[in-house]
Amino acid sequence: MKALEENSHGHCPSPQNRRWFLATCLSIAAASALPRQSPGDVNHTAINAAWYRSHRRYAELSMCCTAYVESGRGPAALFLHGYPLNGYQWRGALERLRTHRRCIAPDVMGLGYTQVPESQTITPETQVEMLAAFLDALHVDKVDLVGNDSGGLLSQLFIARYPERVRTLLLTNCDVDENNPPPGFLPFADLAQKGEFVDRVIVPEFNDKRIARSAQGLGGLTYTWPDRFQDETIEIYLRPMVETPLKKAQANAYAAALAANVLVPVRDRLRAWRGPARMVWGLKDTLFPVQWADWLDKTLPGSRGVRRIEEANLFFPEEMPDVIAEEALLLWSRW
């Protein structure tokens, strides 16, 4: 149990599902066996796949065992990834911003390396509950929120429920108000509701990385430069989703839950939040048109405007971390 304690806030609780618990223990033990970075090197070591594996930690919560990485010191910044990615999406931003913030990137329930018991419901609302409990476990009161895709959806829900816990908001392409969910996502949600999305879409792309980079794959649909979508990155994102029947079912459950509109009901709460906000939007993305960034600009009282990125697709924050770092620093400097 010593290895567990070195790499998490305590150890994950034993759920009734024994296989889930064993898988959690094995993943934590594997992470603890890898070399650790000393605190003095934190601002000089590249945040790559090896760093991500060796620095993965786990926070023991009542609803799950949340996997996350963090780097840096100072006020906390929380980075929320999209679907079907995980916290690895933000590696470039963390590397550039860790001298300014305590940068934290968790994996939400149903994706990445977070371990969730079979009995836990996974919806945008329960994700927000998890994130609040996660910050409590890390003794973090307030954060600068950075979100993309479904992570931007969760960011807005988090503000609606916990407005006092958010200093600033940096949103990239994501669900907004009536464009939640975007029409282009509904076919995937329909497959997920039937329990078929992971097997029919994710598994083929995991088994043949060329499919993932194709025009019809994850890379072609959501990345600015799909030819740069590396095999190692695809492995990190997709392997956790396909490893067990439970993980497949939970990834499907979260995708299915994303088919419900949860943002229109919190419209007035977003209007009431007065923190500094900034939108950075890729114009190549077909799911989330820039008109919704403009809607946020008009709706959020503390908005600092919209930056348009002509060539950028949905997951450009991973590909263009310099843009995220530049915008984050400008937003944070005014607070």
C-alpha cells in the first residue's frame, strides 16, 4: 500500500466490483514504478507521454478514483478535456503555463484513467459534482477554468453551480446554450445509447491508427493537422476506453448523456456570473460555429471578447498550445 500512498491522496476505496478495484491498484502500482520528477526540475522537463505516465496521480473520492496530472505552483488552473480525450490533451498548455499557475488536468469519469465503480451514474451533472469533490480533495478553493469541447460544457455547468469557485474562464470550441448538443454529434450519441459507439467507432480506430487519422476518423474530423496525430497519442486516448467491458459501457454512457441539453436551463446563472472570460474559437470546426462564441461574449458580463483562429479545428488547443498560453496569460494578468 506504500506505492499507492506515494502516488495518490491515500488509496482508492474498495468498491463492490472487485475487478474494478484490482484494475485500479494495478494501474496505480504501474505508475509508481516509473521514475518521478524532482520538484526542482518541474519547470524544465518536457511534458510528454513519459512525463504524463510517470506523473499520473489519483484522488480518492466517494464516487470514483480520479486520475490527474499537475505541474507548477501558485493559484490553481483547472483544464477540462473533450470527448473522447483525457487530460493528456493539455500537456502543451501545462508545460507553458506551469511557471504561472498550479496547472491541474484531471480525466473525467468514463474517459482516460479515472476508475469509476459500475454503480456510478455518469452525466454532465455528476461530472461537475466529481470536479467539486476533486478540488476539495486537493484543497483548492478557486480555479481559473480552461475548457474545450465537452470540457467547455462542464466549465459552464461548474460556473452555474459553483460561481464563487471560478476566478476566470477561458473557453474554446464547445457546447453553448441551444447548440448543446450540436446536431453533428447526435449520430454518435445514438450509437452510444444503443451501447455500440465504442465498438463501432473507437475500437476500429484504436486497432488501425490510419483510420483514426483518416478524413472520417477522430483526427480528420476534429484535428487541424490529422497527419500529425501520432500513434502514441491515439493509444493514450483510446486504450483506456476499450480495455474492459465496463470501461466501454461507461464511455458509451457518458456519450449518451451528452445528448441532453443541460445549458439552456442555466442560461440565467451564466448571465449572473461576472468573472473575466475569454473565448478562443477555431473556425474550421463544424460542430461548434463561432456564432456561439459570440453568444457567450454577449451573455457573460465579464467577457473579454472572442479570438478567431481561421485554420483551427475542434481540438486545436492540443495542437496550438502557444495560443492557449498566450490567451490564458492575458486573461489572468487582468485578475
